[in-house]
Amino acid sequence: MATESSIVRFTNCVLACCGQAKREDLFIDTGTGKIIDESDPRVDKALVVNLNGRILSPGLLEVQLNGAKGFDFSDVPVDNMESYASSFRRTSQGILEMGVTSFLPTLVTSEAQTFKIAMPIVRPNGAQRDHELGAESLGCHCEGPFLSRERKGAHPPDLLLEPVKRIESILGFYGVDSLGAPISKENAGQQISAIRKITLSSELPGMLETIRTLTREYGIVCSLGHSPATYEEGLAAVRAGANMLTHLYNAMEPCLHRSPGLVGLIGAPETDLSTPPIERPFFGLIADGVHVAPSCARMAWAVHKNGCILTTDGTAATGFDLPDGTFEWTHGRTVVKKGEKLFLEGTDTLAGGTTTLLQCVSNLIRWTGCEAAEALQTVTATPARMLRCEDTKGTLKVGADADLVVLSWSEGEKNSRELQVDEVWKFGKRCFTRKE
């Protein structure tokens, strides 16, 4: 049983939750790692933490991270899993200091063996409730190999596949254990599969049936991306169960006034959403100023801000002081880093991002003029809704996990204001404090 000293009261702070900012206190139980109600009798003797007017937000949630801190999640050594597990843990601890308390480790198009070997390491680990593990994995995001060659981006075309046998192709490639058993009355609410989300190209043969099975029978989030699909093909996929678009604007058809492609789904008219009733999909937006122009980011925000999920598409170069130059990458290829841009060598193809998630939040505030609480919603409450974990993640409501970030403003370039991470709490434990 938790003692009175296990209660912490955050005071003199601005709570940023679900798009709103409120000057209220917040109480947590460091023993259970949960947010508790102010009516709890133990709060009278709580340890008081005065935040001096700073922002207290739910911990950031990153839904597309390929790697960080010099490590690539898809760089899987077949004969040295101890090294891979150690690097994964080190990276998880590193991104925690960036304010990310939960994430989807992303594996990109690779051989089937890579996915099967990595899954036991990158699978959900929150049941341990161990803050020393760093940022919590909510499950793997598989970006490939069921993608279009026409919109392959930086994915190796010789490894891309079509689900010719529908769900059997998916199970055969990733492994039956990675998806878990189909949802039933007996295991409803208890099923925790290694895979949380899969990016797929909706126009591939058999994909609509595959999406329907993955979402309804396995509870997997299906996101549309790396695809030349038309608006109509994308709409059919949303009706089949897909609920997200992977890195909007990138690796998909441009939005034209008569042929809007997948981008047009974020502005789908009510007439396209009524029969059967569906919702506009969530969309990932890489707000680094490289993958998406600020004006296009602002347009997407204006059209469907409730579905906007900021992401970095971060790579091993994220949070790592990597100089400009040429570096080895996956599958024997090389990349060229120029400032914040990362290209496949010899091409103009972007190979991922290098910007932190909080920097993307600051960019969105600057580009759209939105409030900090609104921008923070795109990396807290909104991705939690997309992943259907809004009761425990991305919120400050009673009963949620005490995954928190303390933020303040700093002076950025050209006299702009930038958010910075001052403290990070994971499962009710303070894990990081910024050095002055």
C-alpha cells in the first residue's frame, strides 16, 4: 500500500490537456504511477512540487520513430540480440529526455527474418511499469513491406510485397505470434500483440479484405501510405477499417483540385462519411519544415486539426549530434546528411527525419498561430485516441498513467519562442531534469 509520502502535488502550473490550458494542481501517486483525484485523503500530506508557472503536459507520444541517438530499429543483428536489446533500451532512455514517454518503434521494409527477430524486443513493455526502461513501447509500427513500388520512397523496391493470400500473407511474413490470436469474447481487452500499427498501400490486390480482417479480427491499426491510391480507393480503405494516413503529403499522390488522392481524405465531405457512418482518418504530419512546407502543414491543420498527429519519422540521426556527411544505412545503402535533411545518396529521396518531436510542436505553433495546448494535443491526446489508449495515455485525467513532461519557453532563432523539456516523469517517477 502506498504511503502518504508517495503522493506528489504539482502546483503553480498550467495543465495542458486535450487542447486546453488550465491553471490547476495535479496529484499523482508515485507508488502506483497513476494520476489521482484531489479528493483523495492522502493529498493533505503530499510532497509539493512548485513548477513556477510552467506547463505540465501528458508525456509525448511518438507514432513513427525509426530510430534515434545513433541507433536504427531496423538494423537487426541476427547473431547478437543482446546488443540489439541493449541499444533499444539505451535509445528508449535517450528519447525519454526529449519528452517522449511512449512510442511506436517503427520497423521499415526488410526481410521477414528482421521483423520476427526484432518483435520480442520492440513489443509492448508497459506491463512492467519500469521507468528505468525509458520511453514505453506501445507496440511495433510496421512500415512495410506491403507498400507500392510506385511510391516506395526510401524503401528497397526488391523487398516490397503484395498480400496475395490476404491475411495469410500478413501472418506468414510478420509471424503469427506478432499479431496474436484473433479477438474473441474470451480475450477481449486482454490481447496484447507485438504489432500495434501497420502502414499499407490500399490499392494493392486483396488489401481491402486484409485491412478488414486486421482491424476487426486482430485490433491492428491500419494506416494508408506509400501509395498512389486515388481518393476513392482511399475512401474504400477507410470504410474497410483504416483510420490513419502515414506522413501526409509524403509518398502519396499530390492533392489536385479534381484528383485529391489520399490527402483529400482529411477534407472528405459529410456526404462521403454518412453511409456507412465513418470518420475522417487521423493523419501523421512531419512538421520539420523539410518533409512538408509550412503552408501545407497549416492547411492540413485548418482542415482537420482534430485528426492531426505530429510525428518525426525520426532516424538514428535524431537527437544525435551528427555532422553533415555520408553515412552507412540499412540494406547496404548510404545516406547523405545536409543540415536537417537526410537523403538516399545519389537521389533527392528523403530518408527520414532528424528533428525532435517537441521541435515539431514548436514549429506548428509558429506556423499556425495555435496555442501551445492545442499543439501539444497532436502529440498526446490525439495519437492516444488513434491507438485507442486514451484512458491511460495522452491525458491528465484521474486513473491515467503519470507520464508527464514539464515544459518552459526558451528563445529560439529569429527571436522565436521554442518549447523545451525541463522535467520528465514516467510512471510517477522523475526520470530527467534539464541542467541549467
